[in-house]
Amino acid sequence: MENFHVMKHPLIEHKLTILRNKETGTKDFRDLINEVARLLAYEVSRDLPLEDIEIETPLGKTTQKALTGKKVVIAPILRAGLGMVDGILDLIPAARVGHVGLYRDEETMEPVEYFVKMPNDIENRHMYVVDPMLATGGSAIAAIDSVIERGAKPENIKFICIVAAPEGVKALNEAHPEVQIFTAALDEKLDENAYIFPGLGDAGDRLFGTL
């Protein structure tokens, strides 16, 4: 699948092992989510466009590279996606941050939008939709639908997660084949409760200490 990328790196794999461990506490879990998000963002941002600019070093004038045009919007899916934002902002501090709030309807089990706030110019920006987990794919698809409705260009959207299930990858790819998917790990499957196995538990609860 050309638009699906598992970011293999020793530091990512080491930190992910600690994240998976049920003994890892809230503070360490929160720190590690940000660290893995930062490492993922380094790879995801490889294709940001550059332009030549002229600057002056202490020794004289030179032409060097700088990011060009409108840059990045980070769009976390609430609430767990918030845990990845600071790590990405460490690398791209000028990025704008939007928010997509979704909850799951208990009867239909479908995601329901309750809050969306985006910068006004997202049609000109690269969009990073972020959530630690890609399980069934329902929330990711709904979030991407939402930002496209508000002007984001599908070819400029990338979905970034920490752990993905094959079922979620398949669903998201079928719904939005033009969206690139980046993850730290592709796990085995969804269990009978639609949790990723082996996974790392409920990312939101572990991030915010609401177990």
C-alpha cells in the first residue's frame, strides 16, 4: 500500500515498548507519546517545500534553504490526539493547531462530531491529523471528512498515529486513498471490543490519568 508507512527506527521501537507496558505511569506515558510524535513528525515532514533565501552569516552573504509558503496545521482528534501536539510543535513551532472533537454514539457506534475549530486558511496548508490509535478507522475518517469539508485539500492531509490495526488502515485507505498514513507500529488485529491488540490500552485514559 503506497500511502501507508510504518516508521521503523530503534528509538521509536524502544519508546513504544515502554508505552505498551501497563506499568508505565501517566507522566512517563505522556512524555513518551510526545517523544514518539516528535520522531514521527521528523519523517512525516520530509517533503515540506523549500525555497532559496539570502541571508548574511558573520562571514558574509549566502543563499540557503527555508520552508516556503503556508506551512502546517496540526489537527488532533480530541481528546487523545492532544497528547501528540507538543511533540510535533517542538519541531514545527510555527504550525497552527486546529481541533476535531468526536464521540462515539452508544447505539450506532458511529463517531459524532461535537466540536471543530480550524485556522481560516487550511486550504493552503499541509494538514497533520493526529491520534495515537487507528483502530476501526471511524474517527480518523470522520475527522478527515470534517477538515476536507472546511477546505483542506485531500492530497495535503497526512494521518499520524502511534499504533494502527490492519482493519483501521484498510478502512481509512478505502475512504481516503489520497491521504498518507504514518504510524510507529502496525499491530496484529482488533479484539472483540474493537481495541488494538497488543496495543497500549486506552491512550486517552493513560494520557490523562482517567483509568
